[in-house]
Amino acid sequence: ARPRVGYFYTGKTSEQLLTENIQKLLVSDYYSRPVVVNENTSVYDAIVTMFTEDVGTIFVVDKLSLLVGVVSRKDFLRASIGKQELTSLPVTIIMTRMPNVAYCYLDELLVNVGKKLIEREIDALPVVKDSEKGLVVVGRVTKTNITKALVALHNEQMLS
Amino acid sequence: ARPRVGYFYTGKTSEQLLTENIQKLLVSDYYSRPVVVNENTSVYDAIVTMFTEDVGTIFVVDKLSLLVGVVSRKDFLRASIGKQELTSLPVTIIMTRMPNVAYCYLDELLVNVGKKLIEREIDALPVVKDSEKGLVVVGRVTKTNITKALVALHNEQMLS
């Protein structure tokens, strides 16, 4: 519905309103499905998965589907210009492993995820749920999701 | 200066104000310096440049410093798991070449860049200036810059 224009008064500055709109952006509205490989996967097979799924970051899970690590395109590129045989190198050797992996939850603010991505200089975070035995991977959030959120904030009004 | 609160009346909806704030974000406020290699560079040397400069996208220029192509980490990864000798493979073989390269200008809206990145499924655009002979590369804009813009929009108010 088109909001009624000309009768808007809240006693707030436009910057406050902007902040409130950004505060409404949650991970649950913008996350993507996760792409995971088992911890026994070779670097070569993980690279193939990265290309077939067309993602920049892959999550590594154990047999209980719990998060054990993260591998990025940069990690894969570093490994692939090295001298190792990629088909016999386990992905666990080149991944960033728990507890050094940054992650987030579905009900977290998207702008918080943006801060973590920038601070850590990474492209994606796993979205997790807590379980008794560890963290279960339920999604991923990337700089692409955040870019889409900014474009959507802009489009909502242009189209209304 | 702290805006005066409680006397704000514009006859605009909060969504309109949000759009106006996003419309103020220009490429010139958020771009990064470009990382370029000459078109005679090998794929191997370009990968080394990517790691030493810690960027995800490299621009390829000719001897007049005009844009001829773009190479991403994904292009490099594809090449490096192939059978070619990377030190003798020219970067021009694996790059996306003009006129198929998307680019932007300093005075363009950042949200427009976001749209181009999403439509083309790429991570970065070169920022260019027109010259008589072609496009001169003056910067790069990535999804990282856009993520920083969203975080900054949010922080501005939180810190004021």
C-alpha cells in the first residue's frame, strides 16, 4: 500500500529513520543456502563443488553435520599454485578451523554481519543454530546478500 | 553538528528519506585504488600480484594505461587447476575483455554499482575516466565498499 505522504511527523531526524530501517534488516531476510563439504573431502573435490555451486566460500562439516571449518576461493587459489597434489590433500589442511571461524545467527542484524566481514576481511559467514554438540550450519551470508539488501532498500521506495 | 530533534517535518515518508540517503552515496566516496597489470603479464605473475595486493579482482591495461580486461580470483582458480603452465600463459587469455567489461564512473550512484554487480554476478567494477583513446582506470568498487557504506550509514547515527 502506498503510504500517505505529507502527514509524517515523528520528531525524529532523517538519520534516525535511516538507522531504524537498517536495524530492520535481519540475516533471516537475506541469507542464502549453505554449500558444505564433509571433512574427508579433498581440496580438488571441494574446488569442483565451489565451481558447480558457484559460490566463493564453502563450509566444512563433520559426520554429525557440525561446523568444523571454512574455506574460501583465496585458500583454494593459494593451494592450487602450490606443489601439492590437490586430489590427495584433505580440505581440512587448508581451511580456517573452529574456534577461529566467525559465524552468525538467523535473528542477527545484517549490519552486524557486515561489520564482522569487514573486520575479518572475509567474504562470507556461516549462519548457524546452536545444538548440544556444536554449531549446525543452516545458511550463509555474503557481501552479495548485503549488496542486495542495499539495492532492495533503494528499490522498495522507487517502486512504491 | 547534532541535528535538532523533534522539529522535523518534511511531508515525506521514512522510506522516501531512506532512499534520499542512499541516493547520496556516490562511487567517489567509497571507491578503492585500482590494482592493474600490463597485458603482457603472465597468469602466474598476476596471481602473485593478487596475493601481494590482497584483492579479488585485477584490471588489465595496455601500454597507454587503457582498460583492456578484468580478471577475478575465480578466473585464476579455473586456470590454476587446468593443465597449462601458468608462468607462460598470458593473463589476456583468461580475462574478460572489452567491450564485455562492466565499469562505472566516479560520479555514479553506489547503489547503481550494486545493481550491476548483482546482475553480472561479479565482485568488482573498475572506476574509469573517459579519454580520447579509451577508458583510463582510476579506481575499483567492490562488494566490500558497498558493505562498508551500509555499515557507515548505520554508524553515523549511532555515533552522533
